Amino acid sequence: MLQEDLIYIADVFTPEQCKKLIDEFEIEKERSEGERCAHAITGVDTQSTFKRIELKPYTETFDMVHNATKTMVKKWVDYLTSLNCLHVPIIAQNLNFAHMYRLMCYEKGGWIHPHTDWDNFCHASCTISLNDNFEGGQFSFFNGKYDVDLKPGQAMIFPANAYWVHEVKEVTKGKRYSTNCFILSVPLEKQFELNTFAKSLQTLPNVRNHDLRF
Ligand SMILES: [Fe+2]
């Protein structure tokens, strides 16, 4: 089995639903913001050039993305089970909460560098493509070694650990719209609390004494 066999892709949105989300970004783009994270290969903290807004709970578009994500989690678990070679109950019991639903736009020149979505208690990443009237902007895994072309309305879910380096290559024409969320085993606010606690463990003498780093 190849690593990319763990990726699952399915149709989740109609063209009308994609348009509704794209229109929402354009209406709300004044409140859009950028993001930064470590470059997976160099380790350098890097500002990417896409913009994103967070969908507001209890809205039609939030519910659309939430329901599509829920469907993808269910279908992915069924697909992984069908492979008949994985410990799926452990995977499934950690796919419980979405950290947030982000609506993203990569304008011409927009990209995100190779990175991973890894964090404690984060187990999967789910993205939904909303359009294809742009050039460039391929979703690519493993530092450019495996490209995925999603059609508008298609979602893709994949593991979020550090082995899953991915990027969006530079958009050379038009605008690329998508949504994304991370799938957590605990609610987002608990992830913050638990991460703070996990960091504090690093200062304990008995943890330092068993340090394998060099
Ligand atoms: Fe990512």
C-alpha cells in the first residue's frame, strides 16, 4: 500500500453551494487575514500568501461545510475499513471535532509553502475545492512529489501528522477558492489547554533526563 492510498476524495458540494461560499468570501474579504507556519523542509517560520476568513457558526454556509466534513469523516472511515489493513477504530475514535471552518482564497501569486497540519490532538485535514477557473494552484504532497487535482465541489481528507507534507503551488492566473478544517480528537479550547500542559512537561527533571534529542 502506498502512503497516498490513505487519501480519500469525494463529491460533496453542488455548483450552487460552491458559488455561495465564493460569494461569501468576496462579501466578507475585508475581514480576511493571512497565516504563517513552519516550512516543513527548512523549518523556517514562513508567511503564506493566501487569505482566509473563519465561517461563523449557526450560518447556512457554516452548516454546509460542517455537514460536508461530517460526511467526509464517515466516508473516509468506511474507505479505510475497506482497505482491511489498518487499525481503523483507533483512527475513528480521534475524529471528533473540527477546529474551525476556514474559507480560503489564493489570488494570482498566492501559495502556501510545504508544511504539515500536525498538532497534538489533530488527526486529519479536510479541504474542499470550490472552483477550477484558475491556473497553477495545484494541491501537492511530499514536497511536490504527488499532485492532486480536485474538481469544484470535491473534498479531500488525509492524515494530519508530520509525514503528510503538503502545499498549494502558486496560482498563476485567476483566483483559487477552497475551504479547510482540521479534525481534532478534543474540542479546540481543550487542545489549547492540553498543549500548554504538554509544554510544561518539558521542564520536569525526569522528562529532561530521558531526553533522546541530541
Ligand atoms: Fe495544510
